Amino acid sequence: MRGVRFSGHLYQVFLCTFIWNTNYSFATFSVPSLKRNSSLSANIAAKEPGNIILGGLFPVHEKGQGDIHCGKINTNRGIQRLEAMLFTIDEINRRSDILPDVKLGANILDTCSRDTYALEQSLEYVRASMSTLDASEFKCEDGSTATSSTAPKAIAGVIGGSYSSVSIQVANLLRLFKIPQISYASTSAALSDKIRFDFFARTVPPDTLQAKAMVDIVVHFNWTYISTVSSEGDYGQNGMDSFIREARGRNICYAVNEKIPASSTDADLDEVIKNLLLKSSARAVVMFTRGEDARALLSAATRNNVTDKFVWIASDGWGKQDMPVRDNELAAEGALTIELQSTPIPAFDTYFMGRTPRNNIRNPWFNSYWEHVFKCKLNGISNTTLHETIPFCTGDEKISKRVYKQESKVQFVYDAVYAISKALDSMYTDLCPKRDGLCSAMKTISGDELYRRYILNVSFTDGFGGLVQFDKNGDGLGRYNIMNYQRNRRTGKYEYHVIGKWATGVLTLEPKGHLVWAGGRYEMPTSQCSKPCNWGEIKHVQQGDNCCWLCTKCQPWEFLKDEFTCVDCGPGLWPHENKMACFMLPEQYMQWGSIYAIVPMALSCIGMLVTIVTMLTFVRHNETPVVKASGRELSFMLLSGCLICYLMSFILLAKPTLITCALQRFGVGFGFSVIYASLLTKTNRISRIFYSASRSAKRPAFISPKSQMVISSILISIQVVCTGVWLVLEPPGTRKYFPNGRRDEVILKCNIQDLSFLISLIYNMLLILICTVYAVKTRRIPENFNESKFIGFTMYTTCIIWLAFVPIYFGTLNSFEIQITTLCISISLSASVALLCLFAPKMYIIVFQPEKNVRKLTMNHNHSTNYSSASYVKANCGGSLTKPNNNSNHKQIEGGNCIPASPDHEVNNIQLNYTSPLKAGACTETDTDPEKDSLTSL
């Protein structure tokens, strides 16, 4: 056409012309190894006349090798699917409720399973669409209107393609001319992009859903370490990307990620198998491959004799086809494959098995199918490439169940044809209300309106109970069957067995006992680099391989923050059994019902009872010589100290609180100071009286009862002041103690260190030491002054108790019960020694020998001996003179002996005073008041 002025659709003319003229060189440039071979499929189409023509793209032939476009006939994915489209068109044309008085036609082309070849073939549809251009838009040079020399039928829409790579290439072309496209098998997630593929829809779901289903399978069998193999191209790469993205979110690692090249060789596949074997612990291999690549991989496994090494989890590219597993049954055994959930169409089985070369003239490739299936040549009409020795077909061949099994995608082809037909029917109703044939409004179909207004809003239930509809992206519903390729035990044949389903995000599988795994085994294989860590263990990931780890136990007091981190619960807390959180440990302290508490309490109760009885006895016999001679004031003070020590056992055994801790720190030292201050005062008095008398006849100072009480109080106040300062500098309270570094046991104790507690008793130790020294010094005083001997015995025993207590106390730091019990018993024993040694003899006389509790028996029966041993004064009645006290009564004993002048004074109330000289040989002894100046003789 020359001299034409362009308007309106000018860009379409230029674009179509450019694509038409440059397509072959483009295809050759894209894939240099390809060489056009039109002997099989170029310019060949399966056509069905009609008012509205639907295009169809099917992989009638497999991909050719090397420079050949098309390979051998594809019996299932090609011929069956093609015939399914023709079958469905025939069925719709027979119906009166869909497009009445309108006949659907078809123009079906072969893609040869190759995207570039499919793009070339699709130009036929573009050329046909040019017939829809209005010729009035073009003006000739002389001003006349342009006319079209040919008028091919326009394509209302295209059914196909099969492979995602094919659909992507074709969709990029068809969208430019607003030709709707509905695929029956392309599942690439990229096709959901409505910006790029705004005229594309499909009756199958996107691979993102298939990837989720495959991840659910892997998770179900606890395969955490897998390998992946994908085909080069959009289907394999996008599908595998979706799988890996989903798997990472489910803690699944992959060991090897292999890709099969578009034009792979046996060496390429052998290398893939070799790489898979390098990570042999990853037995589960996820495959997002085309059927041809799946077959090539299984063949490589067979060649390398690793038929039982892997468990294949394959996408619908393998599905339940026979082609991938043919001659590779051992390598494929145990495989889990995904197949879109579909229902066989019985009417199609009848239709297809009734096809013959004679009644199926509209399918130009059916003869090749016939020859391939029956291994024969059709006489006179054969285009077969079979060897010349192949016999001619007899004419008696018939398609039967032996050579035919309905392909799984037939239903989706059926649904795709019905979907566009129902959309056309809705448009037909709107544009041609009379429905008595195509009206002028539908002579030229708007692809944009057909797709957006009608196709995307299609929703119907096919004749087999399946819901057909599209989402906003033009995607179909996601429903899958899960197959296990296994050997039939009864027939011995290998077949696909449906073991579960996946729909709306939920996986349902049969019991594991129904599955057969690689090598015909029934035991489920593992696919883990490292076994899962037990509770309370974390993963230490190996450098360079995040899927492999070593398990390390957390410390007993740590919980799991995550699978890689242990975190300390903190003092006083302990993890639950599952190590997911911590709880507060119960605080341990002495329980009243414990044997460790009962024993010291019993000892304290007995001691308190004896002490109280002693005090009451002394009160009752307060005026008797024995009580008077014992020094009543210091005795009652000493008994009070014993009582305080016994009471301290109950304070020490009580639950540590602010009050009990303060009482412990004050009471222990105070009780001891009361006892030992009293004893020190007693021993000091005895020592001063007897040893000062040897040097002077002057009465020692501060030996009266009042003085003794003052001295004792001063000694006690020193302990009180020290304890008070200690309480101020280190306020009382409680603390939690973990014995021997153990974190699972919390001991509630007073907030004082054991050493500090011992240091607080240093003052009392000093009192004990001084008392012991005085006891040693006074050990040789007269027999009637033997209380010093009992005090000495008390001090010796107390020292032994304390020497035994210190190592036991510090040696049992990790057992608070033994430690507290030891402290209580030591305190009680110290009080008991003082009580028994100093008061038992007196109590015995008062209670059991009251006849001896008289004044004269308190005197010394061997007066001269006691004087001599005490070294007071040599009472030589034969020639020495004594100076009697003016207030004393005395008398001279005849014969030179001296006897006491009066029985009223006590032996321990000895005071030698010098008065006026007496006759030679006279010896006098004072008769002083025992209440004022007494030394205990018992």
C-alpha cells in the first residue's frame, strides 16, 4: 500500500510489521543454536471454522535438540490437551444455552515446548487481529479509502500456553493488541503481575501456592535440610524463588541449589547429581522443573547408580506424568509429586478413544501421534521420522486404556475454554439482546472489555463439581493432589498413588504407613544436617553452613531466649522444665517441723525449764545460807543470761526477717555477755580477796554485792554499745544465699556474713579467756572456797565447746540447717555448762540435803589448815599475837589452839582484822555479817 496517510491505529501497523519482518532474525539472535525446521509444525494449524475464533497454543512436540526446533510428538501434554480444546468447543457448540446461533471456531498452533518458537507462531494471531482495523482510518494517495485485500478471522482470545516461559513470551505480545489469554497450565508467579500481563488469566493457581504446598510437605516430614533443583526459565526460577522464600520462614535450610540449563546435556545432569551427592545428608530434593528436565535428572541418577539416595519432591512440572519416569522407575520410586487437583472427564475418554486418522482430519498432528503410539507407519500419508523398518499400520489399531490415560490438565483446558465461552456469552447477551446470531456490535470484539468486564468476573461450577473463577490477578483457585510414586504390590507395576491433598492452605496426608520411599523402603527417610537439639540445648551453627550445627546444653539456671541463645534467669529464678521461661524459686529457711529444729528446741526447752526451776528455788530459799553464800545478785544475773541464751535458739530457728535478724545480732552477744560478765566478776573478786590478803590485811575494794552488780553491768554495757554500733553501721535485713554456687536452691538468711557474726563474739571470747585465767589462778584456794574450781571447770568446758563450734560452723556453710543447728546447740551447751556446774551443787543441798543448809555447816571444819593453805597469816597460838577487831568477838582456846569465837559467821566471809593485842597464844576470828561480804563455799 503506497501513499497512505496514517491515523488511529498507526502504531499497531508499524509494530505488527516490525515484529513480522524481524521475528525470525530476533529468534535466531536470541538462541543462536536454533535453526528453523518447518517440516513438522511450521505453518501447520488445527482449525475449526466458526463465527468466533479462539486461538490455542499447545506443546504438540517436545523441545528439539541442537538446531532442531521441535522434537518428538508429545502424546499427553500436546495431543491430549489439543484434543481437549476441540472436544470442549464441540460440546459448547452443541449447547443452546451458551452462544446460541453462534459457532465457536479454533485456530490451534504448536509451540514445540519452546518460548521463542511459540512467539513466532503467535504472530499468526496478531496478523489476524489486524483485520479488525477500520479501513476508513487509512487514505490512499488519490484520496480514496483504503480497502483490505484479505480478511482472516480475528482471534477473540487465546487458550494457552502450557509452559510458563511460553505464556510469558506470548502474553508480552498479545497484550499489545489487547488479545485476552487464558492458560490451562502456566503457574509462574510472575504472570500474576497485572502491570506486565494485563490481559492474562489462568485456570490454575500461581506457583506461590504450589511452593507453599511443597513447603508444608517438607515441614510435615520434618525435613529441615534439603537440596533444590530448578529448570532455567520463569517457571523453574520463579517457582524455586517462591519455595526458598517460604522455606526460610519455616526454618528449612537448603544444602545445594542447582539449576538445569535450557539446553542441558548428559554431562550437565551428571554434574548436578554429583553436586547433590556432596551433601548426602540432604536426602530430600525439591524439584521445580519442567517434565523433560525431571526425566533428564532421573536418567542421570540411574546412570550414576544412585537410584535410592534421594527423595524427590517435585512440582506439577513432573506431576503424575508417565514421561519423566519412563525407564527411570527405580530412580523415581518414593517420589512425592504435586499435581493440580483435577477430575477425569469420562466423556473425553470416549471421544479420544474414538479418534482415528480417518475421522480426525482437523488435527494435522494426529497421524504422527498414531504412528508414535502404535509404532507403525500410515500408508501414503505418513510424515513420520521412524526408521524405515517400522511396519505399516494395519488399520485395526485402536486407542485403548492400554495405550491411553487421560492427562491431568485436560480438565483445566476444558475449564479455560468454558471460561472464555461464558464470558463471550455474557458479552453476547449484553451486546446482542435478541441472541439470534452475531450482531454488528460483536463483529469486532473489544479485547479490553472482554477481559476486564467479563472474563475476570466469570464464576461457574463445571460439570464435575469444580469451581471456576479468577481472582483480581486472573489466577485460579489453589487445589493440589499429593502423589507418591510407588510399586503396586499386587500387580508389580509402578504407579502414582494419591496420598493427600492441599487446599486453601491446609495439607492433609494419609498415614505414613501408606507411603513407599526410595528403594522400596517403608521407613521414612531423614533429611537433616544435624538432629534437632533437645530441650535446654542451643545451636552453635558451623561456620560456612547455616544449616548444620552442634547442640550445646544451656546452664541449669538459663532459659532459651531463642534456638541460638541461652539467657541467665537471674538470682532467685529457675527455668521451667521446657526452658522457655523462668519462675521464682521458693525461699528455704529452717522449718519448725524439721529434725534440725526439733533437737535444738528440745534442748533449749529443757534448759529453760531447769533455769526457771532454779530461779524459783533460789527465790523461795532466798534467806537460806546457801543462797546467801552464793551471792544472790550475781546468781540471778547469771541465771538470766542462761535463760536469754536458751531463748536465742527460737530466734535463730525462726524465719529470717528484719526483726528476727536484729534480735539475733543483739541477743546472742548480749546473753553471753551477761553470763561471762557475771562469772568474771565472781572470779575476779575471789582472786583479789585471797591474793591481796597475802600482801596486806586491808580489805580489798569493790567486793560488796552492789559493787559487783555495777562492775557486771559495765561489762555488759560494753557488749550492748558494740552491738548497737554494729546495727547502725550494718542495718539488719535479709539476703538470698546460694550454697556452693548452686542456683537451684535459695536460702533466706540474715544479711550478715558468717565471719562478721563470729567477729561480733570476740568480746565474749575475751571475757571467757579472762575468766579462764582467773579460774586457773584461784584453783588452789581453800577447799571451802571451791566455787572457783567450778567456775574454772565451766570455763574449760566452754572453751572446748567453742573450739569445736568454730570449725563445724564454718565447715557447714553449704548446709544452712546444720549450721543453724550447730549454733543453737553450742549456745545452749554453753548456758547448760554454766547452769549445771555452778548451780547443780547448790540445788542438790537445797532440795535433797536441806539439813546441811545451816550456818555452822558453812564454816570450815579444819580451820587451821584452811588458814595455812590460804597463806593469810600464821596463827601460831603458842607465841604470836593477834590484833582483834574492836567489833569482833573472840575467845582464847586453852592449850594454845584457836577456835572460832562465834558459829554465826560464814566460812567464806573471812576478814582478818587487827585489834588490840591479846595474850600470847590467843587467836581470834571475826564474826562479820554474811550478807554484806560473802564468798560462796559450795
